[in-house]
Amino acid sequence: MSFHKRIEAPARAFLEKRHQLLIDGKAVESRSGERLDIIDPGNGNVIATSAAGTAEDVDLAVAAARRAFEGDWARVKPNQRARMMIRYAELIEAHGDELAQLESINSGKPLTFCRNADIPNVSEMFRYMAGWTTKIEGTAPNVSLPGEWAAYTLREPVGVVGQILPWNFPLNLFSWKVAPALASGCTIVLKPAELTPLTALRMAELALEAGIPAGVLNIVTGQGNPVGAAISEHPGIDKISFTGSTETGKKILHAATGNLKRVTLELGGKSPVIVFPDADLDAAAAGAARAIFFHAGQVCAAGSRLFAHEAIHDALVDRIAAIASKMKVGYGLDDDSDLGPVISQAQFDRVTGYLATGQEQGAQVRVGGQRVGDSGYFIQPTILTGTKPGMSVVDEEIFGPVLSTMTFSDEDDLDSIAAQANASPYGLSASLWTSDVRIAHRLARRIKSGAVGVNVHSAADASLPYGGFKQSGWGRERGFDAIESYTEVKAITLNLN
């Protein structure tokens, strides 16, 4: 295989390995013996293969995780877990260039972002969650029963957890799920997306190097069916955390009913960006462009619906279009690339299909809308005008660099503005752009969304809980909310009479 000149020796050596499953601290072949091609979305070339796991492999991984949970890992003290996790964060930084290159070539995301944002964010997530290990506490309720009593609560790890990652942010989402699970004392069976397994496999190797015991973190690569399905329905798994499409999330929820395992779901979105006439238009345009065009729009929280006051709509769209026209669409490992490809031929067909349907339904292409180059899965950043509710490009999640624009007229009718923004089955993220703090606070309360940014679309901090309303999911990741989702509360009562 030949790789881009930016792929340095460590990443090149990892790509050339025979990638296996990691179960109980050992690299093992899948029971099927079959392999899956891993494609570089920038050119369509095969860059590696991974093991095609089976339900039997999941059984072995769950057994290893259960042994670790009830054995060595259970005896590790909270401060020892913290030190392991901090060591893990240090190793992530030490191998940052290698991880960034693997993430870029596998996902298509520009290398500059992988290196300058993903790596710091991932290491910070492990450091932040390491801080919680010694602060997971119970309470001492003051009960009112007759006589004398003593009571207290414990917060204990939920047990063996299944984690299923998406293909759009494989490295970041690995940290969002693994870090709180480790901090809480859980053990893990993790399935990376079949399209993007590379960084999860490398991160699992670094976990062992950091001193995390064998069996605590197990990786089973493969297709959603059978691997994801087996994890979702497995009676030996106590909790599942999934990030991906709403359609798949519903299937996982159904599968989890067998043993009523706890479920966290971070699903789709169709996020509104609302711009008032008093907003800084240059800042709003730059923020709106980032909200939809970052990572080629393959972001659950992407700001794909623009609502601009009619007085400034055209000027704002002109500014966003100017930004889009100047963006360099190119291979992720090239220094000057602003947008990489979408992940696959299937995703390319999905996005271009929406563009065709949108125009058939009356939308006009203000800028973009075309394929870039004749290899890889590149699509120009696109702005559609003349869009309205009922069009598929407005109502449905595209997961591509496509912005639909609409107007509102009465800036004081916040109920009406909120109703337009909330007219979606999703509720993951939103942003408001205004210089009036009263509007910001009042409208933020009316938006049905798990996150609302004021003069920013998304703020990715380890301390901020992240998750959605409505069909954007259940539960929260990041912050102490994530720790709570990986723990159970036990009440202990002593009769002193």
C-alpha cells in the first residue's frame, strides 16, 4: 500500500499491521476469520483491513470484562485509577501526531484540526474524568422513621458497559465514553464504527501501556450486525452507550429490553441557527459557516437550519456564501484543506441525493452544490435559499455540508421564533446570535434543545453535559452527568433500635 507523504513512520507502521480484536489484553483473530476493508475517503483506496467480529467474539469480550470487573479492576483504588488515566492522557499527547494522522486518513477530517483540537480535547477528557475518581460519593440522608436509624448511600459502578462509536468523531467519542466509564470503575466492551476503527484500536494499545489492566477495555471491530446487535442485546452487559443515527438508536433501545440494561443515546440533529438584526453579522456569518461546514457537515449538532431576520437575511447569506466560496475542499492531510471528504460513497450519494431532491422541491443553490474532483468523496460547501418546512432538506438530517436558509419577521415574537426552531423531531443543539442579553436568555429558555449557544454554536468543554431532547437521545455525556450514567445508587439503612 502507498500512503500520503504526511503519514510518518509510527502511523505508517500501525496502518501496515494486521488489525485484530483486543480481548482480555490480547490481540486475537475474530471467530469468523473474515476481514473488512478500511477506506481512505479522500481517494477511495484501501488503507488497511480490520477483523470482522462475531457475536461469539462479543461473548468472549463480555466474559473478559466481567472477570476484570469482579477481579483486578475492583481492587484498584480511586486514586490509582486517577493516576492510570493521567498517564493515559500523557501517552495520548506523546503519540498525538500518530493519532492525528490515523484519524485524518481514516475519517477525512483535516489534519490540522485532528492535531490542534482533537488531541488536546481527548487528553483533557481523560484528565477531567480522572479528577472525578476520588470524588464519587454517597450521601447520609437524615431519615424520619420512628426510633433511631443510620442511613447512607453509595454510588457504585454499573458494571460491564457496551459502547458503540460513530464514524464521524471516532477519537473524540472514544474519550467521551471510555473516560467516564474508567473513572466510575466500569469495564468496557467497545465497538468502533466499521468505517473508522483505527484510532480506537491504537487507543486500546495505549490503555494497556498506561497500566489499565487487561480485560478492562476490550475492542470488537466489525459490522453493526452482528457485533453492535450482540452488544445491545447481551445479557452480560449492564449498560450501553451509543452515538449515531436515531433510527439505529431505536433498534438498540429495543434490543436492550432483554435485561433492561441502562441506555445512553446521543442521536441525530437538525440544529437551528437564529440570527437577530442586532447581531454582529461578521461574527454570526463566521459562526454559522463553522456550524455547518466543519468536518463537511458530518456533525450531529451541525447548524443546518439558518433562521435570519428578514432585514439582514440577504446580507448574512452573502457573508456566509463568501466564506464558503473561499474554503479549500481537499485531502485531509494537506495543510491548506478546510473541508475534507464525506466518509463514504454511500454518504456522498445520500448528500447529493438530498441536494437533487431539494432543488426539485423548489430550493435554489446560492453557492456550492457540486462534487469536487474525480476521486474521493468531496462535496462543495453548499447554501440553499428558498427553503421552507416540508422540504426534505429542511426537515431531515442530511449529515453533509448543506445549509438551508429561512427568515423570520417579528424579532419580538420569541414564541413564534422558538416554534419555528422547535419544529423538528430533533433537539440536540442550537445557537442564538444577538447583542441583547434579554433576548438571549428568554429565547434560550424556549428552545427545546440539549445545548444552546449564545454567539457561539458549540462549546466543547469536558465539564459541559452533552445530549439531546426529543429524538436526539437519552441521557448526557461529559461532565458529572456522564459519571452518574455509569454508576448506580445504593441506599443502606441500619436499624439502631
